[in-house]
Amino acid sequence: MNSIEVKSFSNADEVNNSFNNAKIEAVNVGGQRVNRLTLQPGWKWSADVKPIVGTDTCQAPHLGIVNAGTICCKHDDGTEATYTKGDAYSIKPGHDAWVVGDEVVEAIEFAGGWG
């Protein structure tokens, strides 16, 4: 392995456009997968992803930071949080999430089930 490895999302290793209102770009760097999520206004996990994956709520963990826009997430245990540009987040499996407002969300995730 190289001592320094740099990859750009403009030349992503993988691009997934299969989810409605969402684009997921992934780079594999340092033996890890890093995802850039672009979520359009109106995106909601239960409307746009649930029909594809077939679970009642998202069963993936997420660890990331929001670069633009605002997201609200509601966990199965009733916990709800809104996070926005500059916020880091950790979400356990068992949740729904949606874009708040009319701004596109861009988030970088270091752990999760996207893609």
C-alpha cells in the first residue's frame, strides 16, 4: 500500500443512481470506502429507498458529516434529530430520514450501508 493515497469523487470508483432523488459516489482509499451522498429536496428514505431494499426502516449504521443542506432522522426508539451543514452524525440501524427544506444535501459518510 502507498504511504499516501488520494482519490477524487469527480473520478469515483463507483456511482449509484438507482435510488430515487439520491446519488451515491464512492471512493476506496486506504482500504476504506468513503461515500458522498447527494440527496435532492423531497428525498425520504421510506419513500425512495424502502421500496428497493424492502425493510421497514434503514438497517444500516451511518457515520458522516453534512457539507450542505439539512436532514432529519427519526429512530425506531422515537429519538429524532435534525442535522445540517457542519454537523457530524452517527446513526444506528432502525431509522427513517428525509431532506428538510429545498436545499440539496451533500454528506460524506465514512461508515454505512449506502451504495
